[in-house]
Amino acid sequence: MEQERSRVIQEFVPGKQVTLAHVIANPDEMLYTKLGIKEAGAIGILTLTPTETAIIAADIATKAASVELGFLDRFTGSLIVVGDVSAVEMAVEAVNTVLSQKLKFTPALVTKS
């Protein structure tokens, strides 16, 4: 019996934007394991286009607050930062603000769960 293979097509539209800015204040322990990152309090998730912006966002986040990089992918524009809740919130807000004010990105609403 042949297994059905799925194919994922990822498409980006031209533009400069923060597409997701979310803080998980109290993540389940299992989430760290599934993500393959060190358990360290809150998790901040950002997705950005163009995707290389994740590198700039990581620099902004780590300079703005006491957070650690959990994950960075310049090919998908994904960035995860970890730390205490207030630091993660500060880092995510700083990325959103700097990218929108200095580089004229369209910001995202920062959400929290």
C-alpha cells in the first residue's frame, strides 16, 4: 500500500511586515519538548516577511530585553524568543516598534495567551 505524500507550497507576497507577534505567557512543558528548545519561561513567536528580517529581529529582541533565542529560521522568517514574561513581551514589542518605525514595516497586533 503506497502512502500518500503531501506537498506544501509556501507563497510570500512582496512587502515588509510582521505577520505574527504572539506571547505565550505560561506554556505547557510539552511545548518546549516539541519545539526542541530549553524550558525558560514565556515564549515569544514572530513571523516576518521578507524572511531574512528574522535575523534583524533577533538582534533587536536580544538587545531590547533579557531574552534568549529559542529558534531562528531565515528561510521561513520565524523567530522564537524565551525568557520571563515581561522580558519576552518587551522584546516582541521592541521588534514590532523598531521594524515599523525605522524600516517602515507594517506591524502586527501583539497578542498574548
